[in-house]
Amino acid sequence: MTELNTSGTIQIGTYTVHRLGFGAMRLTGEGVWGEHPDPARPGQVLRRAIELGVDFIDTADSYGPEVNERQIGETLGDAYPDDLVIATKAGFIRTGPGEWKIHGDPKHIRAACEGSLKRLRLERIPLYQLHRIDPRVPVADTIGAMLELRQEGKIEHIGLSEVSVEQLREVQQMTPVVSVQNRYNVGDREWDDLVDVCAAEGIAFIPWYPVGAGDLGAVGEVLDEVAAAHDTTRYVVALAWLLHRSPAMAPIPGTSSITHLEENMSAATLVDQITDEEWARLDAAET
């Protein structure tokens, strides 16, 4: 079981990492397709993330596709920091910018893993996540492929993405699950019950789309008011809210801007500065 704490770190399987990681997806082109328009930017951002103490980076074979993993491998793979944990995913195929197709065939999962290992320049993937459960493929077959990869030493821990509590339970009958990655933020709390289950069972909850976007209604107003009181941005407050929400939370904000990367990392210290009254207002706000 994964042990959680509130001291700024979280245990994901056998790894202890800071609760604020980095999602590398935005280092690709528009629509998560192809290369970033500035060829030098991905490497610059990745190196700065490491300098800032990031020790958990999330990616997927479908980001690019393949581009994002290659960026990480080429930038960091010759000398990965000893404490850096790389998490990647399989279960999507791409047909164009912004186009995603779920693909949970066991042969695809195996081929995806082999490709990820080469691009990331890893002998074993610390956290391998199923990007989506494919309704056309028995989940036991998909997870079975991941179990075989683990037995072969090619992956270490298994995580899930976009699952319900019921789906988590189904997979838990087959294998321990150390992480769940679902869409969740201060303006989108659909998975509140799953967050609480993860906290109770020592499973890391990795929220994607962690700051939300667009018109957040009353939540946006409160975010802006709290941000103004602490001389920061609504996005940093939104990240701090996630860290406050549950000790199971391990946000992975993504950006291709070094300035925004540095701002995002400041959320870890902002948590201790926001008042109880401000937390209560954020908790009570609705979109």
C-alpha cells in the first residue's frame, strides 16, 4: 500500500516524490501533435524543472505521438537524477492533432511499452499507467499485458487513468494500483469520491487539467480574490487548493513556459500562507 503524508512528499509505490510534479505534455505542438514550435524550449523547460527540484515527470507515448518521451530521453536520459521518477502511459493511438482513439489491445500495450523504454532511455519504467480502459477489450486482457511486462522487469508499478471507483476495484482484484490519474480541479470536482478513496487506501491521485480553464464562475472570482491577497495568480491558488484538498493529491501542472513553471512550483509554499477563511471560501465556491 502507498503511504501518504502532508509534509510535501508522497509515496508512489516504492518511490518518495514531491507532491508537485511536472506534466510534460505541453512541450509538444498544438493539439499535442508534433514538435514544439521552438525546438530548444522543451529541453530548457525540462532542465529548469529539475533545477527547481521536480522529481516526478509524467508523459505518455501518445503525446506527439512519441515526441514527448523522446524529448525527455534526449534531454535527461544520459544522466537521469537518481531521485527522478518517470511515469508514462499507454492505451491511446493518435490519428491527428487533437484526435485520440482508445486502444487497449494487449499487443498494442506491449509494443507501446517497448517503444517507451527506447525513447525514454530506461531499462524499466517506474510507473506505467493505462491511459484509458478500452470498452472493446476485456480489462483482464489489457491488465494482463501490463502484468507480463512487470514480470519481465520492464515496468515497476501500475497506475490507471480516467477510471471510476468501480473500475478501480475491478483492476485491484488483479493487481495493486499505486496511482489514479483523473481530470480534477477546483472548478471540476466530479471525482471527489475517488479522491477520498485514494486517500483512504494510500493511492496517489494525480489530477490532470489541474487548474481548469475558461469561465469558472464563482470559483474564478474567489481564486482571483485570494490570488490578489497573496500577490500571485489564480492558477497558483488553484494548484495550492489541490494540495490542500487531500494528502493523496499529486498535481502535475504542465507548461512550455519557464516563467509559468516557476510560478506553478510556488504553489507548494502558498499552501501554508492561505488562511482558513480563504480555504473555506474556495471549498464552498461553485462554478
